[in-house]
Amino acid sequence: MRMSRIRAVLAASLFVVGNLSAASPLEKEMLEVERLRGLTFRHDVTQRTIDRSELRPLIREQLAKSIPYSIEDYVKVLEALQLVDASTPDVIGRMFQLYDSQVLAFYDPMTHTYFAIRQLPESLGGLTDSSILRESVVMHELVHALQDQHFSASTRDRALQHDTDGELAYHALLEGEATLVMLDYLLEKSGQSFDEAVKSDFLINALGGAAAAEKAVDAATPRYFIEVLKFPYLEGLKLVADAYRRGGWKEIDRLHSNPPRTTRELLHPTEYWARVARGEKGSAPFNPPASRDLLTTERLGEFHWRYLVGDHAEGWVDDRVMVKCDGSVVAETRWESAAKAASFRDAYVQFLRERHIEPQVSSKGTSVTVAYKQ
């Protein structure tokens, strides 16, 4: 299940990298990003502009290239894992409606293409002056171009295509950095000190206003889609702002040499910094063998377990979750201690029973295996 990949495809923007004989139409914006970020573009960045009516078919086309099964099977996986209620009507339509209401531009890391969208979402249609908003979006997306040119972001992303948790963690670094540069731009435009803002909680509180954007989201939208969309921006900004306080943009360069490998490292950043201080690299990408009997095998990570059982996901170490073609699920999990394993087991069993699912449970020490069929 490429949950974070779908989030990445739908929530970013597009840039095309190439050698151009004419000056880039984004030359001014590129120079501004170079000045703010302290990195130089190695190639020009061009853009293609589309109407909002073209967004859905384009997204479907990109998803078909980037996920190992159909969007319909993706929904089956979400429902089997109880991330989306199976009784929700038209889940696919609600997912696209969410992105129609939120996406200002579209970035495909697979093809390195940037699409700007002419029309604002209806939720922002009341803006009398959208110029600053559009400028800030360009800043954000041009940082993604820099990440690809300097840190091989697209190549790293492809290496994580079978690692749901690792991919979500990596996108937190990418989105956190792009958001930090964007906020630097906006603060400078308003005459405020970026460095002073980073030292305080101003940046986090400012982005926390993203929660207010949920008021514009249809109440029938599955909450999972909203949470998985927000996570990389909110938690990523916290980590990247912390890095900036430690050593400015050069410290963020170093983040790319040893990025966070799990959502646990985003939720507990002291663990990430301790690992980096020890000179340790993160775990290898999760890459399970394919099986004809399975729709997917996932490594869900702390973010997803926390979404399902709250604080009882504390102490997550590893997992392997298999969703079979008949909709049955086998979740093998490992925890820091027997006590935390028992806490998770009891909470997860209660969660499933509240959804009228009676699971089979095997628990030994720090390991818990839960199997069920909806």
C-alpha cells in the first residue's frame, strides 16, 4: 500500500528539469530560492500550467505509474486495515475531492515534472489577492527541485516505494525543508526576522494554522486522508527547524546524508538525533517479496499504529502487515518491552472488537501477532 506515495503524488507540484537555451520563466524565483537556501540550481526549472479540471485525470495517470495496484485495490487495503471505514461511500471520490480542495500545484517526483494550476481551489476562491500565496507555493516547489538536483530525492523516493513508513518519514524531511524555505520567504516579505522566528515556536504555531484549513474540508472526508496529508508538513517542519537551530542550512544538508528512516524518529526526534550523534545509518528500506496471495505487505510504523490505537503505539520497534487478496489481515509486530507489547495488544484487540471483528491473537514477550478477516 503506497499510502505516502499517493500523498506525495497528490500534494506536491511539478517541475521539469532540463537544459534550456532560453532563460527560464522562473529565473527570478529560482534566484530567490538560491539566495534563501544557499544552494545553486544545477539545471533550469520550467513549468507547465493546467486548468483545475485537468487535475483528476492527471493524478490518476501518475498514480497508475507509481503504485503496484489499482486505486480500487488501494481502497480495499485501507478498509482491510481499518484506516478507512468500509461503510464510507465513494471513498475514491472523497479522496479526490479532498485534493481538489487543497492542491495548489502538482509535483511528480517520478518524472520530475511541475504543474501549476491556473485556478485556486473553491475553498480559497474568496481571496482578493492571491499573489503572495502563489509566490510562496512556487518557493516551496522549487525547493523540491533543489532536493532532486542536490540530494537525488527522486532516486531515494523510488528506493522506498515498498516501505510505507520509511517513505512517509523521508517525505517529512522533504516537505519540512520546503516549508521552512517558504516561511523564510514570507517572513522576509513581511519584515520579520526568520532567525528569531525559528528560535521560538512561531513557525510551528504558524503552520499549526493548517488545522484551520480542515474547516474547508468536507466533513464526510475520511480522517485518515487528512492526517496522512498533514503529517509530513507538521512533523517535518519540527525536525528541520530543530536542525536549523543546531547549525543553519548546512545542518539541513547533513539531514539529507542521513535522513530519518521511520515515523518513530519524527515523533520522537531525540531518538533521531541520538542515532546521528552515534554515526549510525538508519535501517535498510523495507522491501518484502511479492506473493500472488497478497494484495500487499506493509511496514506501517508508529504513525499508522498511533492513528489506530493512540498512545498504545508507544514503543513500536517493527512490523510486517500482510493483506491477503480475500481481505484478511495478518499483523506481526515487535515492541520495546513485554509491557508495551501487551498494552498495544489489548488496545488493538479492543479497537477491532469495536468494529465487530474478532481477531486471533498470539503474544510472546515483545512480539504480538494479530490475524483477522473483516
